[in-house]
Amino acid sequence: MRHIDLDAPCSHPLIREQWKQFRMPDVCGIVTGDGTVLVMDERYQHAGDGIRCHVRPLCETSIESLCEFGMEFIEVDPCIRQSAIPGTGARALCGEGGMGNEGFVAVVNEHGLVWAIFLTVSNPFYEVNIVGDCVEAMSTHGVLWRFPIARPWEIDLTYTIDWRSGCQSPDPSEQT
């Protein structure tokens, strides 16, 4: 997948129309406004009281190719709060899919969708911020996900942070 242009128009008509209705391809991966799809491999394992997620790029394809094989679009529910990306006309938003385990993060501009990632191992995302050149999104699993704005497939995860206070969460075994 190439470098992402935050000022690019959402040029693919199917993506543009579906995003207007907050609908995304029902595939774990990243979709861009030009119809490129980067399918992601998602895995998780239970670790103590939480989970550990592993997400990596699997293959690149097009929305047309996925539709040929019967892929459908699903509705997503965005959170009201959005975060502006400084120095651009773009902003980030996040939310959830129809199932309790699904979440999405997206970057949009005045033309529509720039990119969005849909995941099934994340749980819903309820807060999004811009920190440096990354979109940071907190999931209801208590995991902070970092997506570089121009390379969202280079995902970084932090598991034990209380985002609101900026401190590490206390160890549950130490609480009384």
C-alpha cells in the first residue's frame, strides 16, 4: 500500500456512497477512498484478565475484487467526538460495528473517506486523539491502538495504560 494523501478525494464511487451511510466492507482490514483494500490478519490470545491482539497486513486487493466474491457492507456506529489532524483539513473518528467485538477507526476529509480500518479483535473504540503523526484510539478492552496517519497498517498497541490520567493502570492483583 502506498503513502496516503490526506487531501485526496474519495474517488471510488462505491466507497463514497457507502461511507455516506457509515457502511464499511465486512472485512478485517483497511479500505481507502480509492477502493484499495489491505486485508489484515487478526489474532488474539487471552492473557490474565485481558487479551493480547496481533494484527498484521495479509494482502492487498480492491473493493471490486472483494465484491466479486460476495463481500457485503456493514453499518458502523461512529462516536460523536472527532479529532482534527493539525495542518490539514482531515479529522479522525472511531466507533463500533454491529457485534460487541468490532471496532473501527477512520480518517476523513471534506471529500469523504481517506482511510478506515475495521477490526474484529479490538472491541469498540470510544475515544480518538491525534498524537504526533498518529491516530490514537482507545478500545473498550483498555487497549490503546496507534495508527500512523500516513501508514495505518503499522499498528502499535499499548495494553496497560489509563489514557485519561496518563499513568499506568494499577495491577489488578495489587488492588484490595
